[in-house]
Amino acid sequence: MSHHLDAIVNARLQGKEGLFSLEMANGRFTQIRPQLNPVIPTEKQLDASANLVCSPFVEPHIHLDAALTAGEPRWNKSGTLFEGIECWSERKKSLNQQDVITRASQTLEMFAAHGIQYVRTHVDVTDPKLTALKAMLELKERVGHLVDLQIVAFPQEGIISFPNGKALMEESIRLGADVVGGIPHFEFTRDTGVESVDWLMELAHKHDLSVDVHCDEIDDPESRFLEVLAAKALKLDYGTRVSASHTCAMGSYNDAYCSRLFRLLQKSDLRFMCMPTENLHLQGRFDSYPKRRGITRVPELLEAGLKVAFGQDSIRDPWYPMGNGNLLRTLDTGLHACHMLGMDWIDSSLELITDNGAAALNISEYGIEKGLPARCIILQGETPYEVLLGQQQALASIRDGKIIMQREYKSPQSALTN
């Protein structure tokens, strides 16, 4: 798996008929050619065996600093966001740099094994020592051969409502965080929540950094910080650099309000992150029946021309005890939860874990085209529908023309006979 490739042959490409060969040199795609017939690969060619080849998966929203800490120091018995924050506040006291690096490294290796090559992680900076942030900045340099890692300075316990919250955010940026985060619905009051959004947006704009805000991750229909974030992004002409994560309260907004809100969202051109598995688990905890499930208005946002990406959010931490790194699992759950199992949605569904995530992360060179970095993955199935039916692990992951992960492929026919 250490050599560089000349081409991937016998590949299927999304939305195109027939087989293709993806030629590459010096870490970039040089040609994408149709094949009239299957070919036998040479030593420096990789056989896709008529499986779908797509751009690498993008994990747009994860908390690597908390990964693999579920049950430490105790389990989240209520299953709520707020008890999760309490559990994490207790676990955070015992953090050290090696602890964070070890768990985050294990998680990133899990991601790489599933074809993920781009990751945005939120790192809690409501810690006077900024232990996790410093650890993640060190890890970022170590994992460049596997993933591109973006680090969000995330104020888990608030900016205005946490002692020295502003100073810790500013220090995080000085140390090298890539993205400015926020959590306005966790600030003490509506006014302080609005103040936090205004402040973090000005900080990001001043330093030419992207923004990713945990926004309205609550079932309260009166939690309306999304409009505040969108209005500020529009005023600064910064929308393509701003992501609104979760926006769970949108699932509880009335349609009349949403009609007005969507006009603003389209003008500001925000990006949206939806975490289906996490929010299905966390939300609706204060409802009897019917229970809200906390999923934002994904199809409506997509139909309005806005970018929505699916993410995992957590891997076995105080908020979510499950997770295995397989974004196809997340995608499948999201499509079910959002009533998006029509074939038109399924045919375009991989965009939710590829292109839309790349847009949200402002990845400048992404895709399978001549001249772009030779980064792609080989999935199991000829079409998005087949890929989703199987939800099998990726067969191979190619990064800058080099194989970084590969598995043996067994065709469906051979699997039945073995």
C-alpha cells in the first residue's frame, strides 16, 4: 500500500454511464477517461472492479477531545445534552496532553479506515489551561498523511457566561485554532447569547477565520439564534465562511416564521451541519408524546439551494455512547429521519458526506477532475443506492495518488458462493 498509482481503472462515477479510468501523476489527476471495456490493471493501477469511486468522505463536525470517554467518570443517565456537558466538565479536570492525543489518534485512524480524509473537530476551550487545544494542535501535524484536520475553538460552557471566556477564545486563536466557535443557546440569557454571536463573528472576521457555531441545539421554538448568526453573516458578507451546526430548534419553528427565516438564510448563504444520530438520541428528552427528534429541516434547506452536510458529532463520549466512524451509517440514519428515501434524494445523497461538507470546510481543491489532488475512495456498490444498501466499508482510500487504505474486494456473487 506504499506505492504511488498511475491510475484507477474499471471505475464507476456518480451520475455517469459506463466505466472510467482515473489517471494520475505527481499526486494529481491528469485525465478522467471513459473505458469502452473492462481492462486488466497493471502493477501501478488499482482495479475498482466496477465499484463507485467518489471524493473522500468529509467529517464536518466531531469532538475529538472527548472521543472514547463514554462512562468516564460516569454515564449520562438522562441522555440529555445538559447532563452530557456536566459529565464532560468532570472528565475535563483529568485531561492531559497525552490522554487527548491517544484517544483522538485512535479515532482518526478509525475515520481513515472508513475513507474519511477531511475532519473538522471542535475542541473545548473553556479550560484555563487549554490542554485539549494544545494537544490537538500538536496532533494536527502528525496526522497530515491521513487527514486534513481543522480545529474549532469551541467554548463548550459559553463565551460570555464562562469566566475569562473571551480571553480564552482570543488565546486559542493566537495559538493556531482554524475556526471560531460558539454556543449561544447555552449562554445564561438571550441577551448574552446574542452578544456572544456578535463578538465571535467580529473576532473571526478580524482574523480572517471561518465560523462554526453550535446553534439552537435545543427543542425550544423560542431559541432563535440562527437568525442572529445569519443576519450578522449577511452584514459582514461572510456567509460562505459560516456554518450553523445542529439548528435543532428549527424542527420546532412554525412554518410562518420559517418562511421569513429562509429568506434571510438564502441571502446570507450559510452552511449547515446536521448530526442525525446524535440529535435523534439527545433531543426530545423533555417531551412525552409526540416526541420531537431534533433534526433540522434538511430537505427544505437543500431545496432552498443551501449546503447541508451530515456529521457524526460524537464517538463514544458523554453525549453519545455509540459510533464507529462509518459515515454511511450516519447518512442512512439521516435519510430515514428526514423522509429522504425517494430515489432522487438517494441518488444525490453522497453529497451530504462529500461535496457539501467540503463546501462547509472551504476546501479549495476537492473533487474528481483533471488537475485536482488525486484524492478519492472506492466504495462497495455501483451506485449510491447499492452503496447505501450495503453500508460496507470503503475498499480503498487514495490520497495524493498514494494508497493509504485498501481491503480485499469480494463481488456479491463470490460472497454468496463462499
